[in-house]
Amino acid sequence: MADGFNRFNTGGQFYYHNQHSGHPRNLHNRNGSPIGNSRSLFQANPDTPSPNRSPGTHSPAHNPYSMYNHGNHRQNHGLLNGGAGHQNFQMNMHKGFQGQSHGHQGHHVNNQHQDHGGIGGQGGFGNHQHSISTSTLSNATPHFTPAHLQNGTPDNSSALSKPPNDQYAQHLQEYGKLKMAGDKPHFYARTTPHVSRIPGNTPSSASTKLTDADEHGTRSSHRSEEPADNQLWDAMDLGGHGLKSMGASLFRHYPHLQKIYFNHNRLSSLPPHVSRLRNLTVLDLSFNQLTEIPPEIGMLTNLKKLLLFDNRLDELPWEVGYLYQLEMLGLEGNPMRRGHDQMERLVEHGTQELVRYLREEAPEPIPPEERSWHQILDESEAPKKDTFTVISWNTLCDRAATQAAYGYAPTAALSWQRRKYMILDELKAREADILTLQEVDIENYNEWFAPSLASQGYKGVFQAKGRARTMSEKEAKIVDGCATFYKGSKYLLLHKHVINYSHEAINRPDMKGEHDVYNRVMPRDHIALVLFLENRQTGTRLIVVNTHLTWEVWFSDVKIVQVAILMEHLAKKADEYARWPPTKDKDKEQFRFANEDSVDALDIVKADPVPSVAYDTGKQIPLLVCGDFNSTHDSGVHELITQGSLSATHPELGSQKYGDFTRNGMAHPFNMQSSYNKIGELPFTNWTPDFRQVIDYVWYSTNTLQVAGLLGEVDRSYMSKVPGFPNYHFPSDHLLLMAEYSVKEKKERKQVEADFGPSRRESSRQ
């Protein structure tokens, strides 16, 4: 494997470089022209007819070919172009033919070529004869049935108990086409006439321009239908080479590929690393020697066509059920002994029904290893008398967990009846002092979370999104918002404050009349829930913020405005809380039990009240800002929070107008840092097939708090086989974040007495 990707470029075969075959006059090849530089073989005599032009419509030479070409003769016509008229694959694939030993430009499907002796080994036409096979398939065939198969094609459907469906006719047509194509190298590329006309660069320059497809971490799919500007091809045809393995460099250097054709080789196993090619929409492994498909195939959730014709497969892995976008699954020509029911279901009901069956009936996978705990500070650095733990988690509300949004997830894994118990069990097991939850709807807060967590000693505060105020009580039940819980035995709620971003924006004097505020910010009714708590045992006070920003990537400017409003309000509220009076001793006494059915509380030794800690300024109060910010580390939101300011000309603001924010910029007085920055951040906090980024944070004020411990990442070996969350082991598409903090001791001001030297009276005495 050390020889890299060039191992696929075997002697005498074609490898499709990302390059353009040079014309002797630097002209682009015309439609219908050979790809090589064979025009240099002829003199520049205008009277000499060019042999590379297709015969005209009324030419006698045209009629013998017309029965094989059912489209426009100028598209796929001409044996010299190697075109097959019955099919036009729209692949953005480039191929180079420089310095090859073949004496012709391309092969027809099923054409028998004789006497390949060309002049100088470059596209010669002398003594080049074609014997056309009548087995070429026509697109005009309305129904391709097993009776049409030739050359002794195996027909697995004949032994099935029920007749095949209409979709299976296309399945068999695809199989017949590939079977008759034989093991000719690069069959797909030769039937794609436009690939030779893509202007390209040299292989060296093209290979250096590959970039990460998901550089900015958008929430939408990072796979586009068209290749990026710096990727001149998105398909690779390695068929018909007799290759025995797929090199590791294929997976390492070509993650952008959308189509791979590896048909008619001698592949006996598919490497698990195939899971890295997550942009694939077409994967053809037909006519190989595969005995099994690895479970990692389930990671390729963008696949729409998976062809496995004529291999040695006995069954499919359950993980094929993750391929919810699959439209064609080719299995004809495989024994399928253990998977006879799978084959029968495919023939009777089609590809999508088989995928659904595999997804829904798959056994529950083995759970991952427990997430490790990272102890940042030892006991000497973090005194236990003033430490606390916090959880932040977007729990994925009931109405959002649909099959349309998470097609790779089994119905049981999306069921709220299952997920709500998983969420509750996880929260109970962690036993955090403070819980900040996002995407909790009104109904489930009142009927599930609040009563269930109350039995664990938690008190809760909830705030729904702004739209709930305009709805009826019945309609508002499904509106989600932010819920913050705290252990009543440890904390006392001093004050609650709600920030409605859209309401605050439209009521700002500097934003009056700004159209962007009304058109972009106001429709997004997200909120922030601010709690001012006091520790009953230590008297330390704490500001805890719980928020959820808009998710759309095209609203990055709105997210910045939301955070700017949040931090501006926090600065004012912190200064107000610094002047908050001390809590009375009687108010610090905990209410023992509500229903007088708890006798354990009677045994609790009542501790002496501790005076409230006094703060001179708002910056001295410990501050936590938790939530789903839908923003990556390179976003304006991240910069504003961590750097304390953001320029009015930040690119994400674009040309939008937001009053003073876009005139003077934004700033806040706090020293904030992401808690997980202590371990270099997690690999992700949101995991779906098309998006795997860190967008959830627990920010803390570095001058008042120390991170003492963090809950680590998910088992990586487990994640290599999981296309996305939610699933049987993770009830949300977001990851639970948990951190432990130690409150820094408040530095008291030292009283320094001025020394003016000996007084005059003392001097006179001396």
C-alpha cells in the first residue's frame, strides 16, 4: 500500500487523471473529436477530410449505426469516439490518454476490435475494424425482463415465490448492461462523451487544490450536487483492471468523490475505510469476488446506487438499513443463501422497502464504552467546599425527531416514549448540580421533566420561545424552549430574567426603522433564560444562562445579533446583581418536603447559615453561559464571546444594518472561555451524516471560575460505525456536555495605611 494511488495505473490501462489532453494548437477538443493529439498525424490541407468527424445525417455511413443510437447522433455517435448511444452517464470525470499504448481512442460496448496497430502508438486509424454486436441494449426497451438476459445470466428471481416488482426491471436492465460490457477498462468513462471536454490542469496542480468539503461546518448537507470549483472531477472509473484491492490512498486523498466504479475487478473484500467516502452517491462493485460487505457501508448515507451484481455474497449486513437514500441496490448474480429473504423482499417490494426492513428489524448494536472523565484539577487545586457540576444538553424535542429528518434512525430510536426515559436516566446518573436543557417543549416540561426531576431534588425554571405567547394553550404545548434545573438542597434562586431576542431588537432605539431587524431578526423568536443563584452552604452567588440560537447557516448575522443582545443584557444584569442585598438567614433554610411523605429529611443536620458573598462589580460574580449556539469555532459568535468584541465589518454581518452593532461594533466586559478548551474541544457536539461539528458550548468567566473536570468524548471505535444520532444509545442528535468548576477565592482589597514618616510632635520629643 506504500506505493500510493499510482498502484491502480497498471501497464497498458487508462487512469483518469484530472488533466486535459493537450491539443497541438492548444485548442479544446470538439464534440465528436478524438481525445488524443492524433490530428498532428495529418497535414493541414483543407481539402483533406478529417477522419475524426462523424458521418452526416444523410451519409450512407450513418445508417448502419442508427439502430444502436436512439438519441441525437451528435451526442454519442461515432465508433471513433467510443460512444455508446444507449446510455449517457452525466459524470464529471476527466481522463488522460497521453503516452498510452492503445491504438484507438475508445471501445464500443461489446465491440470486437481487431488490428490495433496505430501510427506511433497514438490513436492510429489504419486497419482498425469493428465488428458490432447486436447485444447492445436500447433505452427504448420499456420493460427489461429476465428473458432478455443473454450469455447465461443467472436469474435468482426465478426461484422466488412472488413475481418481481416494476422497479426490479430496471435492476435487471442495469445488470444486463454491465454483464455485456465485459471487463473492458473504464466502461463508464467511455460511455460519457462530455468528460474529455472538461478544461483541466496538470495532475500535480489539481491534486494540490483539494480542500475540506465541510470547511465552515454548515448545518445543511456538506455534499453538493455539483463538484466544487477546485475539484474538476467527482467520479473515478477503475473498472476492468483486474485489481485485487482498493488502496488506502483512495480513501485518504479522495474524500470528495461522489461516484466510484470498481466493477469487473478481483476484489475479495471491501476495506472498512470505505466509510470515509461519505460523499458517495454511486458505488459499483459488480463482477468482483466479494463474499461479504463490511458494516461500515452503513456510513455512506448519501448513496443512491449500490451495485453488487455477480459477487459471492450470501447476505447483506444490517447496516445497509442506514442507507435511507438508496434508490437502486443491485444483487442479481449473488448466491444469497443466508439472505434469501432479503433477495425476495428486494424483488417483490424494491430497494427502499428492503432498506427499511433492514433498518427496523436490525438487532440493537453493542453500546459504546462509557465516556471517560477528565480530571483537570487535583484536590489540592480545587477545594471541595466550593465546587459544582453543570450539564448542558439539547435534548431534541419530540416533534423534531421525525423519520424525514433522521431517515437513518430506526423508528424505535426516534420514539419519544423511549427517548424520554433515556434522557432522564442519563441526567439521573450524572447527578449534576445544575442542568441546562434546550429543546424542551411546554408539555413535556410540565408532565415529564419537572415532576421526574423533582423526585431527584431538582427545582426547575422554564421559558418557551416567543411564539408561545401568541398561541392557544393547546397549540403552545409543542413549542420548545429552555429549561434550567438546580438542586434545591444546594442552591437558592434569587432572580429569574428572560431575554427575548426579537423583542429586544425591535425595541432598541438605534434599530428603529432598520428593515433587516424586522425581516431577519424579528421572525426568529429564540430566548435566553438567566438565573441568579446562591449556594446555601458557601454563600457564593452564580449567574447561569441557558440559550438556544437560530440554526440556519444563512442567518449567521442573526446569531451574532442575538449574542450581542445577550452579552449586553448580562453586563447590565451582573452590575445589578452585584448590588443585590444579602440573603436573610431564614430564606436560606431549605423547605424539607412537600407531601410530608419523606422521613429521610428529618435526619438532616441543619447547618448554620453562611452569609452571602458580596461583590463590588458584576464581573466578580461567577458566570456560566450554556446552550446550543449553532456556531462553530470560526464563527463571529465564537469570536464575540471569547474575544470580548467583534468588528462592525465582520464578514458574517454582510451588508445588513443593525443599528449601533453595525456602526460601532459589539463588545462585552467579561472574560469568557469555552470549558472544553481545556482539552482542545470535543471532536463534535452534533452528529448527523452531513454535519459533525462543535456547536454546543459551556462558556465560563475565567477570572472567577476554574474548570476542574470534563466529561470526555464518545468511544471512537463506536463512532466509526454510527452514521448519526439519535440512535439506540444516544437519544438526541446533540451530545451531553458536563463540566465541574471550582470557584476562585474572591480577592479582598488590602487596607494600606499611608506612611508619612515621624510626626512633628514625635520629632520634637526626640
